[in-house]
Amino acid sequence: MNDQPPSQREGRLDNLAPGVPVGAKIALLLGLAGGLFVTIILSYADPERELWGIGIGIALGILAAIMLAVRSRRQDRHSH
């Protein structure tokens, strides 16, 4: 009775930043999570430098995300 094909559900990472590869989004989130972890560790070890952890984590996540996005775009360009 229902001739419509089942609709494709989009994942949460698909809606987060359209046009950015999922691998780049994951790298950014992992950098953020790692930075938060390092910040917690530094808050006990060296409270004066605890915010360095989040800064380093975010910076590494951004670098990894940029590298993965560029690599994905190059692969897309060469595959066409």
C-alpha cells in the first residue's frame, strides 16, 4: 500500500556542520575531549597551567580536522 521508499535518516554529525567530512568532525571532537581530559589532569598537577590543556587539545583537533578535510577534498577531486 505504501509505495514510498523508506526515508534515509541523517545522523547527528551530518547536521552539525554541513559540507565538512565526518572524519574531520570526529577529529575536532576528539581533540576537544582530549583537551578537557588534559585540563582535568593539569588542574590537579599544575593549576596555573590547566587551561593550556584545553588550548592544546582544541589546536590539535583543529589541525587534524583541517588535514582530514583537505585529504577528503583531494580524494573527491581525483575520483571525478
